Amino acid sequence: MRIGVVTFPGSLDDDDARRAVGIGGHEAVSLWHGDHDLQGVDAVILPGGFSYGDYLRCGAISRFAPVMTEVVAAAEQGLPVLGICNGFQILCESHLLPGALIRNDHRKFVCKDQKLRIENTRTAWTSGYDEGAEITIVLKNGEGGYVADADTLDRLEGEGRVVARYLDGNPNGSLHDIAGITNERGNVVGLMPHPEHAVEALTGAGTDGLGFFTSLVAASV
């Protein structure tokens, strides 16, 4: 599959995401924030970083990038889209996912190997995992606390749309220990931790994140 990785001003993990796409067996396609063309890709990744310096609000400016007009329209038609960290924030600002990401409750940047439980394997990005699988991938954020109103949280829980949940302690104050969520259709996923940093044993982070990049094949079979 051809998977587009968008670079915004301030993206930091776009190279890592493209590398993870290749290790996962796909072709990575570089997309630019100012483009109006997704180049016919089969899926899109919005990578981590500090797009536009996180000025105004994390992801709030990127929402208006020309490429996001195309991403939103394609996602609404079923194109798989994965937002990682800053990408998760952009998806929320673009209203492809509900809720918001706010400053960590302890007001400090966190960088650590984080244990997660995969709660939903019915999405395009998690179908390669076993439901309930416990994985460890890298977490690094300063504004990673997921929040939403009570009705939204009830809907996410009731519809099984929590994709991943923090284990062994909540690192940023996310409500319900939420580390990632999906839309109703299951093609759009936002994840605060970084699976692209856990795709090869050489880095020391293990390979637990690789499933996010191989799941697309399983979902398409």
C-alpha cells in the first residue's frame, strides 16, 4: 500500500513515520502541508512534532493547512488516517475525532516507554493486534491529556471506540486513561504514544508498535 506521511512546519517524526511504513511493508509517500493533492495514497499518517510551533493551540493552525482539506474529505469517504501525538491533536482540531488534548496534569513534558492495552482491534490501524494485547511503546508529550465532556466519554466507551488505554499509571492525566480513540467508522485513529519509535529491536524500544503499520494489510484482506 502507498501511505502518505504529511510534513507540517515543525513536524519532527515524519522521517520516523516513513521509515516505519517501509518496515511495515508499505511504500511511504511524502506529502506537504501546502499541497492540495494526496497523490492517490491508500492511507495517511499525520506525524508527531510541534506543527507551527504549537502556537495558538496544538494542531489548531495545522487544521487549516491546504492538505487537511483533502485529508478531511478523504477520511469522510473512508480513507484510513492515523494521527500520532501532534497528529492526534490535529485530528481533534479538524473534528475528525471528538475531544481535545490539553497540558499534562503535572505540567511537565514526559518521555518514557509506556505500557498500553489495545482495547479495539476493529480499526484499520489495530486489526493486526489481539484484543487486550499489552504493548510497550514510546510516549513523549507535553500536552497529551485527553479530555472530553461526559456524554462524549460515555459514547466512546459505550461504542468501543477507545483504541488504547494507559497501563501502570496515567502519564498525563488523560480521562479514563485514554491513549487513543477512533471514529465511528474505524478508519480514523488518534494515538498519543509513538508506535513509529517501536518498530525494530535495534533501537532498544522493541517492535510492539509495528502492528499499527502492518494492520492495514490485515484490514484489507
